[in-house]
Amino acid sequence: MLTINNLTYRIQGRELFEDASVVLPTGSKTGFVGKNGTGKTTLFHLLQGHISADAGNIELNKKARIGAVAQEAPAGNESVLEVVMAADKERTALMAEAETATDPDRISEIYTRLADIDAYSAEGRASSILKGLGFEQDRQNAPTHELSGGWRMRVALAGVLFSQPDLLLLDEPTNYLDLEGTLWLEKYLATYPYTVFMISHDRDLLNKSVNSIIHLEHKKLTFYKGNYDTFENTRRMQMELNNKGREKALDQVAHLQKFVDRFKAKASKAKQAQSRMKMIEKLRPPAAMFDEYAAPFTFQQPKAEQATPMLTLDGVSTGYGDKTILRNVNMRIDPEDRIALIGVNGNGKSTFAKLLAGDIKPTGGTFAKGKKLEIAHFAQHQMDKLKPEWTPFEHVVELMPTESEARRRSRLSQMGLTKSRMDTLAKNLSGGERARLLMGLITFSGPGMMILDEPTNHLDIDSRDALVHALNDYEGAVLIISHDRHLIEATCDTLWIAEGGTIRELDEDLDSYQRSITSNKESKSSGGKGGGNKLSKQEAAAKRAEVAPIKASIKDVETKIARLKVEIDKIGAQLDDPKIYNGAPERLIALGKDKARLAADLEAAEEKWLALSAELESVERA
């Protein structure tokens, strides 16, 4: 399908590819991975002929159709469905010609070709793709100018999928998708009938949708068979074998060099020394293989101890103007909570994040927030808060006006920015670098809670891993909105879902939720409309309503148990100190009484927890 031979390309004097070669087999599903800024998107531009290589060549079947998501998302009066169907230019042209053609032979050719490309099922196929990407029927028939930028990008993605090019180029296709859309795309790409070449940093997508990986590193392209996990393991083994071979070769060189150094001046050994020198020249140790540096994230720890709960919402409603997006929200957040908020786009996830962050106000109910609580809110639209004509260093100077340059650069280094990038204008930073800078700035003063809305969109895989480590080291509360399942599973222990105009806790894990999404979509696509499904949803809603207060009581008791244990440990530490026995006996007696009282309270709380747990188990089993 695609052969790249000795490709060299430079941009502004910086070499992105140097004698890079690779072959992409026909029909392969290939993930394209590498660090941010190494040239992955540039290669796509080279493949499409938007720019020309400095040296080398790219060989592609002349008849092959290349398809990529349009940079400009549609925004006109045409309906979403019409825009997607128009993306198949051959079908559109043939249909138009069929209306005006008069030559019988040409008419026959047109209708034969329309049959070959399955043109008459086009509307059904386009509608199915749009549904998979989250467009219900009413939205499919709406004009594209009514859509937000993110939804228009989904239309552009649907268009290229519908056109079914021979070589499908996708650059981070999940950036505008929710978890549900990502799961659908995962299955769609795995069964795509032609060749796929996809830039992605989503581990799950790369594990389930591709059967090969092309890795861009050190200006070279390397092809690996298998999914991402297989690539990672294969590369790790190659690095270990290569580096062991290098060590062995270096040992041989050192041994030979000792002989040369010892005997090169002796006439009797001169020939042998010369022979050893030739052997050293032939023994070229392989270059050391190593991972390219992945800068860490470091978040400032909460500067103030937070009350429990930090946030409570009792019957809260919110929205924009006269439009209510969320209503009757009853939730609470405690200092060490790790929450992932999931749900279909458009159901209020980002609205809820803005409410918690104070960007919008509640329109009903009671919303209580701890007095000392500072919340850091990261969202893609907040990238606009960066000053494009300022460098990262200038952004930090504003927050550290009296500090030394060394301390300012140290803080920037904690954000994962190299020295050269610290002095680069924000508008010239990569998307990943801007995301790092913004996260560093919003957490600068040590917030008690972080809200991250799609934080991984511009991060490569190693940077995503670094983000996971930083979040797990952070001691405050975290709420994450993300389609990145690896991030959710590695950092969160509670799932909340936005659906039906409210927010609730999800009574299942992520795997179960994914299975339910898949089964629901399969049920809908098979035309199932039985009343039994409706009844089961009503029953599930009733059961959730029944268990919710029990779960809330259990959480309250668990919080009390944790607090009692801390207080008992504090008294225990005082009683373990020998000095206390040299003081007033009244103090010792008071501590003993306090410990006994707390121990009794703890025992009562634990008994209550057992009773509530048994009640919950009984209700869930019923």
C-alpha cells in the first residue's frame, strides 16, 4: 500500500526525518506513535502531498484514494447527514451525472459503478456511522451551523469514515469523542475493510483496533507487528538485547586495547598489536538504545487542610440563561475522593465541572463549599487564558514577582518544560506543552481539589503516564472527565455519570459500563424495541433510588470510622511517650478516658457499618 524510502525532511532547519524508510502493508491497521513534536502530523502532510520531502520518495498505489479528516469542519445550512453523504465524492459525482447523462452506454456504466460502490445503501451507512459517533436522528437532520466546534469535527470524522478511502489517515480521532464514541470507533476501525494509518496516544484504542505499530524515534521509522502492548514489550526486549550486545562489544574492545597499550612499543609484539588494532576497528559496538526523555508532572500539594465534606450539593440545578442543563443533583465530595465523571457528550459533564469550579452559579438547591477550598479547573477552552505573546517564563514571573530567576525556572521545570521551551512564545508551543504550562499555572498555589476536563488530548503516551504518576502523588481531591480509560482506571476509584439531566454515582465498574454500552448499541442496531427493556430501566432507576440513601449513610459512617481511628492513634502516640508519665496524673487519666470513649464510638460505628452493608447487600440482591 505505502512505501517510504530514505525520507529526509527539515522544517526551519530542524531535521524531523533522516533517511527514514518503512513499508505499510495493504489492509493493515497501523498505529503511528512517537513523542509530541517529532513529526507524525508532518508525515501525514507529506503523504497527502501538502508539502514536499527534501530527499527520498514516497510510493503509493496511483489508484489508491487517501482520506483524512478535513481541517475545516463543516458549518453551513446542509444537514449533518447530507454533509456526510457528500464526503463520498465519487458517489456524489455519479449521482449528479446520472440525472443528465443521455448516452445509453454511459448510463449503463454509471449505474454499474453505483451498484459496485453500494451507493443505494449510502444513507443507511452514513446514518449508522453518525449514530455510532453520538448523533441521534433529530441531530442528523439538523443543519451543521447549529453544532459546536467539537460536534462539527465529529461530522468531519464521520465523512471520511463514510467515504471509505483505500488509505485512511486519522490524527488523534478520539480527541472530540466521549467514551461511548471512542468504544464505537474502536470496533469500527478493527473491522475497516481497507488500510488504516492512525496517530493516537490512546493505549486502549491502539490495543484493540490495530494489528501493527510504526514508531517514530530519532528521526527514523520502525515497523512492529502486533498491538501497542506487543510493540512495547518487543521494543523493550530489543533494547535489552542491544544494550547487552553493546556492553559485550565494549568489554572486548577494552580487552584488546589493553593488549595494544601494553605491547605496541615492543618490536616482538608489534604485528600482534597491529592485528588487535584492526580488530578494534571492526568491532563497532551498536549505539545505545534508550527511551527518549519523558518530562514529569509535579503538582503543588494542598496548602490547607480541608474540611469533610469539601463540597455538598443538595437538589442543585444549573444551566445557561433560561436553559437548565442539570437538575436535582445530590452529591458530595470529600478531601481524598478520586472521581471519574463519564457519560455521553452533551449530558452536562463540563457544565458540572464549571459549577464546581465557580464558573457558573446554581439556579436552584443548596451548594455548599468549604471556606478554605481552592479549586483548580483545567479544560481545553481554557488554553485561551495563556497569553500567546508571552513565554512560559513571563507567565511565571507574574506569579513569582519577587523570586529569583533560578526559582522561577525551577517551577517551570516541574511543569515538564525544557530550558529552551521556557523562553518560547506560548503561541509557538506544542499542544502538549501548552497543556503542561496551563496545568502548572492553575495548580501553582496548591489547590485542595483538581478538576481536569479531557487533560490528555494533547499528551503523548509517556506524558500521559507521567500525568498518572503526578495525580497519584497529589493529596487533594480529583475529578476527571476523560475518554482515556487508562487514565481513569489508573487514578480513579469512583465513577459518576451524567445522564438524564442529572449526576449520580454509577453502581458498576468501567468494564461493566463498557459492556453495557456495547450491548445497548447492538440491541438498538438490531431493532429491539421490546417493553421489557423499558421495564428493566424503570426497575434499575427504582433500585438506584432505593440504594442511594443507604450508600450515602455507609459513606458517612466510613468517614466517621476513619476520623475516630486517627484520633485514637493520636492519643496512643501520646500514651507511648514516656515523658507523659512524669507529668500530672490528671492528664494521663483524661487521655485514658478519651481513648476508652473513642474506642466505644468506633465499635458502635463499625457495628452500624456492618448493619448498613448487610442492608445494602439485601436490597441489591432483591
